[in-house]
Amino acid sequence: MDNLIQGRGAFTNPHNKYSAQDIGRFHNEGIDDYEISSERTKFLSEYPQHIISKNSSPDVPFNISVNPYQGCEHGCVYCYARESHQYWGYSAGLDFESKIIVKHNAVNLLEQAFLNPKWKVEPVMFSGNTDCYQPAERRYKLTQSLLETCLKFRNPVSIITKNSLILRDLDILEKLAAHNLVHVMISVTTLNEMLRRKLEPRTATSAKRLEVVRRLAAAKVPVGVMMAPIIPGLNMSEIPAIIEAAADAGAYDISHTILRLNGAIEVLFKNWLRAVYPHKADKILSQVQATHGGKVSDSRFMKRMLGEGRVAEMVSQMVKIAKQKYLKADGLPKFDTTKFRMGGMYTIW
């Protein structure tokens, strides 16, 4: 484990397939879990022409998303979004965690989209790619302003995060929830704190995430739990306990995905797994392959997220049985798309 870097999920910069040059590896900097230091993590300014990303994948439950940040300090070693960092000329490894692109004009761009007479009212997903409440949000507050924009126009919004910082914006979420304009999914991968620190080094603890679920539910903000990813042989056995804890906290719904190692994430995860769990790495990888037809990833729609085969069926059955046993809620309520206000005019709430 000598190669591991404190506070980072990756410990190398694998080759960027879009770049002719490689970037050297970083040295161990001993980074604190929640420290945001410009000397260690670089924040790069970007002013894109558009902030709305459109999704055409039938197995993703949203059509459009907004990502105010590119790259993510949370450092989850399995994160599928690492691949997209290569489009910006960086590596999917340490670069993804330490070179964070901040889209400073995100709020203005979203408002322009809402003001467009051709805007089709539908839920906007925050964190379709990287976590909108990652540590950088403490400084830049882009997500907070984006939520205020959704409130101003009364456009529905869906959020997925694993950071307790979302509670800072509880007042905005309550106002949105009062008109069926918001869903929140809290990602919970494990209840094992030792595993969490290795797998997702800069995220909130599982206890904090469940407390977020509890507080959102108490405030009548529709909230669910996303178990993503389920890693056979690593956190699969925790499925019943996670679902029970989520249900006890007041979760409206619970979903899951199975690990898939697309592109450069395969190299990163395999290196991490052999460094952290060398004695069971091969067994874990074998079970992951069993969910994707003998490979570590599958690009086929309707198969890539939940996998197939005996192991994937076991996961689905465990989820189904535990939800039947513990989950009392009827799921997340439907969004109300009838309250959108052209021009963003305020009315009495």
C-alpha cells in the first residue's frame, strides 16, 4: 500500500487516450479529508457556451443535466465520470481529483435556458456527471445559486450527492418540495467506515449521509438512497443493512447499480484493488466480470447498469427482498411541471 496517497482515490495518472503526451505521477502530499487548498488542488476557470447536457441513454432516468464542476475531489476510485475528464486534456486519475474545472457562468447559462421561449419544462438533473456538492461548492456556491434559479422559475430539479453540504441549502429544498419540484438521492455505498475511507476518501461518512436522509425526510423533501456501485465480493453483503438503515432514516425509495469499469477506470480500479485488498483482488474482479459477460464493463443499454448473470441476479434479489422487508414508503412523488413561470417571476410561496 506504499503507493497510496492520503486523501486521494487514485495514485497514478493513466494515459489520456486523447492526448499525445503523458503527465507524470503526483507525490504523496498528505492531504486532509476536507481541506480545499489551491496549493494542492487546482481550480481552473471555465466559461462554456452551454450548461445543459442532453442524455439519450434509455437506462438513465433523466433527459438533461447540469454540472457546475468538472472533475471531483471526492476521489471515488470507481467513478465512471473520470473518463470525461480526458476530454478536457487531463487524466482520469489524479488529475480528475486535483484539477477541478469551475464553470463560473453556469447560473447565467441556466437562466438563459429557462428564458428561452422554446424551453421544454422538465426536471434538470444536478450531478449527472460529477457531484454538485463536492468540496469546491463550499467556496464557489454555484449549486446553491443554480437551485435558487430553479426555485425562481419553478423548474423541477433532481439531485444526487454523497456530501452532507446539501443541508446548507435545506431552506431552498423545502420551498421546492412544497410544490413537488425536487427529488434528492443520497449515494450510500457502504456502512463500513474503513472501506469508505479507502473507496471514497473525501466523501462524508455513511453516518452523516444517513443523517442527511433523516433531516431531508423530516423536512418533507423527497429523498431516496442510491447504492452505487454494488461491488460483488466487497460491499455486496451490506445490501440488506444499507436498505434497512436507509428505510429507518426515512428514504422514500432505494436504487442500485453494479460496478462497471469503463475505459481508464479499469486500470485505476485494478491498481487500487491490488494495493488495498491484494489477497481477494482476483476473486472480486472475477465476480465483477461475472456480471458483465466475462468482461469488467458492458456498454449495452439496459445491461450496463445492473449487469446480468447469476451474480447480478443475486444482487437484484437481495435488493428486492430487503426493500420488501424494510421500505415502507411508496417511492418518490411525481414532479409538477405545471408551475413553471416564464420570466422567473416570483409569487407568494
